[in-house]
Amino acid sequence: MRAIHIEATVINEKNRLETVNELAADKPRVAGQVLALRKSIEQVGAVQLAAIDAHMNGKQSLLDIKKMLEAQAPAKADLQLIIDYTDVLAKAGLVEIPPPSAT
């Protein structure tokens, strides 16, 4: 459901930029800015869709989770708190922690 929302948002924003371009008095100057913004919107949408895909696959490391949390909030995430919370979730049977790999 979130993927559909992201895709729809990207389409809407690209359409909004097209409207801005059509209504602009100085089309050549605005066209370059609109093109750059369109590319940026497409990239942001692709990153968000990739993040949702990664969440759906459910195979993130604790460091991946830390990075995702830090991308969404201005503060640094405390790795030990993430580890502790993951242990609580594992004890409740909500997540699985794979055994350490033999190296």
C-alpha cells in the first residue's frame, strides 16, 4: 500500500512540475530547473521504494536498521538500544535472529 502511495506521489509531483513549466513566463530558464527537480523526485521515489522493498524482505542487519532510523530522524540512533529492543522482539517471537555465521 505504501508503494502505491509513493508511486502516486511521484506521478503527482512530476505533473505539478509540468504545470509549473507550462505556466512559466520564462520557459527556457524554468525548464532546466523543472528537469532537475523531476530527476530529484524520481530518485527520491526510487530510494523510498527500495527502502520499502528492503523492509518487506525482512533481512536487515542491526546496522541497516540503525542507518534507516538515522535517515528518518535528526538524532543518532543508539545501537545498543536497537540490539536490546531486537532481543525483546525475538523473545516475543516477532523477529528471528539468525545464529552467528562461522567464519
